[in-house]
Amino acid sequence: MASQEKFVATVYALFEVVEGLNNRLASFQKYLQSLHDLSKASKEVQDTQHEMSQKLYESLQAMVKAFSETNVMINENSERTQKLLSKVEAYFGTTGLDYDN
């Protein structure tokens, strides 16, 4: 009987060990799942940041193009204004025109 009681006690102890191991594995599985979810969320944030950066880059390229076109127009208008002033000065002379003030 004593050996039978020892066997039963050993089986119960073994069961407790297996149950403890099972609980630890379940906890570790939850940890790994939360780590996976965090990694997935981080990648989504990085992807969103990349898309936003790409759109910002495209916007900046459009702004540079617009500024370049504006500068070309300003230069053309400045040249036309200079030609007009030259014609006015040639016609009227420079004595009556004081456009530096």
C-alpha cells in the first residue's frame, strides 16, 4: 500500500508540474502575442509615416516648381518694366521722373 500511495503522490506531483508548465506556456504565449501585436502596430505607424513623408516630399516638389515658375514670371515682368521705363525715359527724359523714392 505504501508504494501505491507513493505512486499516487508522484502522479499528483507530476500533474502539478505539468499544470504549472502549462500555465507558464500560456503566459508566454500571451506575452508573444502582445509582442506580435505591438510589432504589427509599430509597422503600421511606420508605414503611415512613410506615406505622409512621401506626400510631403511630393508637395515640396510642387512648391519648388511653383516658386520657380513664379520667379521666371517675376523676372520677365521686371525685364518688361525695365524696357517700359527705358522707353518712357527716352521719350520724356529723366528730369521729370523720380522713381527711386
